Amino acid sequence: MEQSREEFLEQFGGDYGYPDAPRGVDQMRAADFKRLQGTVYLDHAGAALYSEPQMADVVKDLTSNFYGNPHSQSDSSMAATDQVTAARHQVLKYFNASPRDYKCIFTSGATAALKLVGECFPWSRESCYMYTMENHNSVLGIREYALSKGATALAVDIEEDKGLEKNHGSPSSGLFKISRHSNQRRGGDVLSQNCQNGSLSTVSENNWNLFAFPSECNFSGQKFNLNLVKLIKEGNLVGLPSQQQQGQWMVLIDAAKGCATEPPNLDVYPADFVVCSFYKIFGYPTGLGALIIKNEAASLLNKTYFSGGTVAASIADIDFVQKRKNIEQVLEDGTISFLSIASLRHGFKIIEMLTTSAIARHTSSLATYVRKKMLDMKHRNKKNVCIIYGLEPSKVADLKTSPTITFNLKREDGTWFGYREVEKLASLSGIHLRTGCFCNPGACAKYLGLSHSDLVSNFEAGHVCWDDNDVIKGKPTGAVRISFGYISTYQDAEEFLKFLQSSFVSKPIASSNGHALSMNTLNLVDNQSQQVVPDVRLKSIIIYPVKSCQGFSVQSWPLAAGGLKYDREWLLQGSGGEILTQKKVPELASIRTLINLELGKLFVESPKRKDKLQISLLENLIHLTAEVDVYGQRYEVESYDEKVNTWFSEAIGRHCTFMRCSSSKNSFCTSTGKNGRLCRDTRSKLNFVNEGQLLLISEESVSDLNSRLSSSNGNGKQHDLVDAMRFRPNIVISGSTPYREDNWKRLHIGDAYFTSMGGCNRCQMINLHQNAGQVIKSKEPLATLASYRREKGKILFGVLLNYEDGLSGQEETVAERWLQVGQEVHASTE
């Protein structure tokens, strides 16, 4: 590590770490960001981080001064007004915008600023809204206003020839190659003349058009040439003669991503509109942004709505209103967020101390270093691991490149690691990054090579933003993004590279403690067909009546069509209709359950309730039937009275509804999947389980896991050991060998037969455990399991079973059979 750091500093030492600032980045990180200890934060494009001294200054300011609503003349109101005025000037200064030419309009964020432009722009049927494909959804959304007013919308790709720029020395239309997509128009067949043939010519002096592009793409990190501003406004983008009708094309720059390191210089590039969000620059405050607007452009906006603060006079019962003349007062509805605005100066103080140019050099040095290392990573078969988007290989060492790196990872066989797998493993390593399309569908489709038909079929297959469908038909649906910020360090870069190397780069198969290891491929123990595995017995039976609450162990228990009788037959639903689990509500782990079959009752206890809840297995339902969706499965449910709901609401500290499964509306499936096993969507009746009816865990597999946890793993840390109950099994077996259950296709216990549905994909829930009544979250055992139990994006431990007598889905056809501790387990791999 030290040698690598020396090599890094030898190459980037003049740009890394703020050598001209009062303190270096390592000192700042240690003193001002103590909460980041042990954490690698690489999502500065999503949100910058506030410093602890910055927040202390905010608290001191707000507790020492008295700021009132600025829509008044009191002393406190005037104090707030002074702070707002000073903040406006500070924002304009940040963008080098003269107060004579520009105004700063405060909004709730960059999105609200874009919405304001779209709502108020003087659209007509002859208007054209032109925007680059690489744009955030919040910019694309403006086209709804344009199209609704009869205007034409047009997406374009813009490629810049950097070589021509060096030769010509000054910006010209020849520097850019324009590729037009299809015109979009509603309510008529006549297209705007301004979008015909890609021309930016105008029809009349009273017609206004808008061109929007980002200063830096939030997907790829591509920085757009700001000379586009002048070329567009002069009508010269595609090499046509100037129309000499200045101002008929207006230009909007989305600077939300780029302004943290390179805010547009509006004295040099006089755009009409620029939008930003302040949390992207220095972390706090959130919910506050700005529209920097040119005075001439502001005078053309048509604002319909008026509110408090925007009018000089209005009469309630007749159509009379006189709006204010001040641009800020006209465009800012209601009381602005004056306390947040007063906090801006404490964030700007940090940026002014470091300077944006130094921040740009610092972040680019880290990104340049990491890009180069990523491109050098090879699998053992010499195939590339990292596919980086939006950067030509020849530009890798360019220190003017973005601090953002967007990529996907490939296995050595050429298939893709899903971005959700990368995100899950990064989280286990304490690395915070971003995955998906980052609300930039045009850039995502462009770089991933997704056609319109791909996008539509992905949607029809169920893929939506923020879901887990990361690879469909062999193609990624999104990507992984890391982004450096002003407080990022070399250590962050090295930890990330080490994570990639250890988790995704294939290495020769090694041997540790006699266990065969293979990167990214689960090593099944054997493939022998063995009808009976001697001496394997049922060690424990556990029932979990209420989903995500504690279960209870029994010596024997009856089976039903849904598996173990009453297992996961109840759940809690939140006030918003969401299903409550321990991942969302850790308090569920403290709720104890017990079923007494003789009494026909479910008993529930909570440390937050003195009384024990008793629920009859046959009565007390109010028979209000409804349908709920649990992880894609539709269920008919019955709910209980308010007394029961109140008990659970007080037990977990939030309003909830207690529900019981009456039936599952599952689809029927008779096909077999990989390895000849039934597909997960089977004919079996399912209670509120995620996939299979029962989960089997082997004690020997748990022992093997513990042997790995107890080793130092080369970092000197010994992890706490786990028992089988950490995995919430229904049945625990003993007497087998580690992971032999992976190959079982069918087994019988006593006179009950079960079909294996394959391995159970583990999630962060197994990292939750109770200690002295408190729910503790760690990175283990999932992190260790990820090191040797990964298969195609899944971390497998334990196997899912379906009870074969339940395949008919008809309760009355199932003969009652019982499982009993001590019974022999017979398994088959055929």
C-alpha cells in the first residue's frame, strides 16, 4: 500500500490533497469527518457530505441569531432578508454571474428549478424544445410542458471533435457532430419549422425555443463543451449561416452534477438558465436549490399561479391581482426556506477555502488513477473485468476528466455481474456507491446499447427503476457508479480497488482448510446419485407463525398443504401498505410467538407490552377479506379487530395491521428449471414465505462457516460465531457433510416427501442479531458467505423445500403427517 501511495503521489502529488490549502485532505478527513471512519463513501454525485464543523457553525448561527419570516418588516424578518440577499449574491458569485445580468431564484432543488422553467416558458406551436440524450429525467420532464402547448420536442446526440478545437483555436459549429432522433409532437401533424432538418433557424422574432444540456452527465461523467451556449444562441450549431436573430433560442444548463467541481462561468458562457442543488456541492442543506436566470429570459416567462409573497395586491371576490415587479418575488412562491438559505454561507466557506479549481484537480486525480487501475484488471484468462462507459481509452490520463466512473463488470466467461450483486457486496465491505440508470434513461440506453424494443420488453418483463432486475436476456439494465468528492482520499480509492480485485477478478482455484474455492462459481460437494445418506437426522423443527417475528422450537409438528402448519401464516402490514420485515422494522425481532395446538391458540409477547396477546386459531377474525402483494405473490387475507392491531402497533412503535393468509393466488408451473429442479413459481400453496415452503439448514454447513469466521482472514479480526437459528430455518439436520444438501433434489423425512427448490439466496437480514434486547447489525456472516458461496449474483446458504403432498394446493386432499426430531433424513440427487 505504501509503495502504491508513493507512486500515486509521484504522479498526482501536485493536484491531490490541496497542497496550497491550510490543511491537507487527510487532516480534514480525520478531524472534520469522524463519522466516516471505516467507511468508503463513493457517491458524491448523489450527495456531497457535510463536514462536522460546518454543521457546528450552522447550529451556532441559528442558536445565536434570530431569523423571522422575511415577508414582514420586523427586526427578525429584516435579519432573515439580509441573509437571503447575501446568499443570492454568493450564489451568483459562485457562477461568476453579474447581478446586473442575472438573478438567483431559490427553489426546493434543481428539479423544482427545471419545473419552473418548463411551466413558465413561452411555448407556442412554432417552438422547439431540443435536448441532449444524456440528460436527467428532470430535464426530460420539461418536454411535457412543451408538447402540451403544441411545441415540438427533439432529442440529439452531440459529439465533439477535440482535435479540431486545438487546430481552430476558437469555437465553431464544425467542432460538433449532431445526430438527431425522431421529432416528437402532439395534437397535429405540422412540425415546428425550428426543428426541421436539424436547423436552429427561427420563424418569427416572437417565437422562443429552448435547448437544454448538462454541464456534466450524471451517468457517464461526460463534460459538455460550454461553447454550445453561444453556438446555439447564434443559430450556428449545425454550420448554418447565422440568422442574426439573437435570443430566439434560449439555453438551459443543468449544472446539478457538474457545479460541485466546475460551475459554469456565466460571464464567459452566458446561458439563460442554470439550475443547481446545494447538497450536491457541500452536503447541507438538502431541499434547497437555485435557478440562476438571465434578466431578459425572466421577463419572457409566463407565470400563471400567484401566492403569498408574489403579489403587490389582490382582491378575494373579484378577478383582480397585481403581481410584484421584482423577479425573485414573482418566481418564488410562498415563504422561501430562509433558515436553510442562511446556512449556505457555512458550506460556501469550505469551498472558498479550497477553491473549485483545486477540488476539480483533486477529484480528477483520484478518478484518473482508479480508471487506469480498473482498465488494467484482467481475469486469469486475460479477459477484461471492467467495462467503463463514457470515456475513450486515450483520455484515461486526462486530468480534466470527470470525478465520476460508471462501469459494469464481466465474469471470465463474458457474462455480466449484475449491478445489484456489486452493490450488495460493496455494502458488506463498507463501500457506498450507486447503481441503476441514475434517472438518466437516454445515457443509460446509449452506453448499454439498449434499443427501444429492449427497453419496452424489459418493462413488460417487470423491470422498473430501483428494482433488482439488473440483467435481462444477457444484457445489463443499469450500471455501477462511483464518484469522488472534495473529501475523498487515496485510501478510499485503494479500498475500492482492493474490493474489486478480491470480489470479482478470477484467480486460480486455491485450497483453504481442505475446502475447494472457486471465484464466482459455487463449488458443489459432489454430483453422485446417493439415495440414502446414512446417519443424517432431523435435529430441530422451528415454526415462525408471524413473518419476521421470533419462532419457537418443537419436538414434533404436523404438515399441511403450505408446509409446516401455521408457519408464516400471519404478517404485519404498514400504514402505507408495505409488508413489515426485520430489515425495515428491527423491533419485530423482539416479538416472541408460541402456538399451543391443544388450546388452539397463538400466544404473542413483546417487551413493550405487559399483557400477552392470545389469538384463537379458529376465531376472532373479523372476516374482512382483502388482497395483498408479498414479493410478487398475491394473497387473500383476513384482518383482525382494532384491539389486536393496537397491540402490535405499540409493540413495534408504528401503526400496523395484523393479517392472516387465507389463500395464495399462485400461478401453476410444471416446468423444470436448471439442474432439473422445479421452478420457484410452483404449484404449491405458499403462506407468507419469500420462495419455498420450508428452509433446511445443515449443522455441518454452519460449522464450516464458523471455521471461516473464526479465522483471521488476514486482517487480524476474528468474527463472532453463528448458530443455525441465525438463518431462520424450519428444519435443522445433523450428520451430513458441509454443503452436501446443495445437490439434493428430493428427500423424505419419516413418511413425508419434499422437493428441493435449490439454494436460499441470503440477504442482510442474517446480519441482524439480538444482544441484551438490542438488535445489532454487523457485516457478518453475509460478508464471509459472499467470499465462497456466490453463484450468478446470489449468496446461497441452506436449501428451500416444498412439501410434495402440498402440490395439489387443496388442503382437504393432504393427509396429516408429522415431522419429529430424531427422524432419519433420506436424500436423493436424482
